[in-house]
Amino acid sequence: MALIVARQKNALFLLVLLMACICVLCLSVFSWAGDEEKISKGPERVIRQAFGAGRWFPGDGRELKSMVDGYIEDAQINNVQGRIVGAIAPHAGYVYSGKMAGYTFRAIKDNAAKWGRPEVVVVLGFSHRGGFQGVALMDGDAIKTPLGEALLDKEAGEILAAGSPRIYFDYRPHVGEHSAENEIPFVQRVLPETKLIIGLIGDHDPRTLDDLVKALDTLSKKKKVLVIASSDMLHDPDYDLVTRTDRGTLDKMRAMDHAGIRKGWDYSRQILCGIGPVVAVMRFAELKGCRQGTVLQYRNSGDDFPKSRGRWVVGYGSVVFAVP
């Protein structure tokens, strides 16, 4: 009899424990769903936060403004012939790649003064943490950096998303990702009133790029568009290899040879970490009439930090694409 009672007590204890676990799981699920609901929907404004503030670039607004403005003002470039419709800028920590980004955005600033400001800037990055299908667009009303809020163009984003099921609104891949985000303070300084679309390309499926380029073309027929690809270049300990390889890649950008760039890329030889954004920008610019890329400047971390040679060297290029 005592044995039966003990078994009943054990069974009851296990039942209570199981129910408790289920309740905790349900609360966790509903809590996550509630957070997602609060983040993504509702009448209140949704303001995304820049995760890189204080890490990839200064977290203090005055310091960040001074740094970005300094990079832009120090960049001396010749006038770019035609209206810039596409550009490439690096996305490493500003102390490493900010100078090269300054060239890209100095060209954009000067070009906008001559040809008029774009109505929307599309910033294309990718995920360093893992792949996903298609292109994830940041939803919400704005993204906030130490320089203030940069408005997101929801209407233009919906035009892109309408072009393909591979293009959709999903904030989750953007959490903690710096590739596209690191371009935003530069955009804020040179085009302060221009709204943004921020997209991350999650795969290397040719159909994704095909659909994205078509969607960008459709959007460009309704609004004046500037598309910025965020990408660093080769990463390798060998300084000479990085320099030589990057020069070859820049030659292909100059020649609009995006097919050659794709052919020269694989997972073991990533001549561009943001191969998807770069190819998308080049194809879009070509579709709009660009016949030659303009390489503004190139340096790598081994140039500015010679002690990095033999350990880890990263290339940074500044390129723009203009149409007559």
C-alpha cells in the first residue's frame, strides 16, 4: 500500500512539473510574440536603434558628426560625369574604413548638389551571422543613430516588396548586423532629408538578384533612386595578395564586369564580403545606362596599420556608378 501511495505521489509530482514547464514555454512564446507585435505593428511610431553606436562608430553624436564630416571633407575627388545611381562603400569600423567611405559619400554629396538629391536611398548589406532566403527589408518608421532619426521610406519599400516574394519586410536579420547600418550616419550627413530603404541580401541564389534588380528598376521609374552597396574587399593575412586581388576586382568594377566578379568569387576566396549587394548595384546601374564605374580610392588595413600585415589585412574600396 505504501508503495502504491509513493508511486501516486511521484506521478502527481511529475504531472505538476510537466504542467509548469508547459506554462513557462507558453509564457515565453507569448512574451516573444508580444514583443514582436509591439515592435512591428500598431499606431505608434516604430524607431529602430543602431546597434553599432559605440562599437563600429562613436556613440556620441558630436564625436560621430565630427568624424564623418572630417572623412568627407578630407576626400578630394574629381567631378563625376553624370548622375550617380549606384555606389559602393566599406562597412568596417570607422577608424579602419571611414576614410574610404568618405570618398564615396563626398562624391554623392557633390553629385546631389549638381544633379539633384535622390528621393530615396536604398542601402544594401548582408548578414555576417548566417544566411536566409531572399532580401529582408527593415520595417518601421525610422532608424535612430547618435546623429538622430533617419526616416524609412515605407511606400518605396512596399514597391520593392511587391516585385517578388523573395523581397519582404523582416526586421529579425537586421538585429545586431552592421553591414548596412554602418552606411547610415554617412547618408545622414550628406543627404539629411532623404528617406531610406535598408535591405539585407541573405543568399547567393541568382533568382534573388534577378528579382531585386527588377524591383529596383521598377522603383526607379517612380522615384529618383540611389542604391548603395555595403562591402569590404578581400580578407587575408597576405598584404600583397590582398592588394593585388583588390586591384583586379576594382578593374572589373570599372569595366562593369559583374559577371567576372561573380565568377571570381567563392566561399574560400571571398574577393568581396558583400558580393550580392555589389553585383546588384552594378547590374542596376548598367540597366539605367551606366557604361563605366568610377573608382575613387582604395586602401587596405595594411596600408594604414602596417603591423597588421601577415596577420589580417582587409581591403576597402570606394566606387560610384553614374549615368549620362
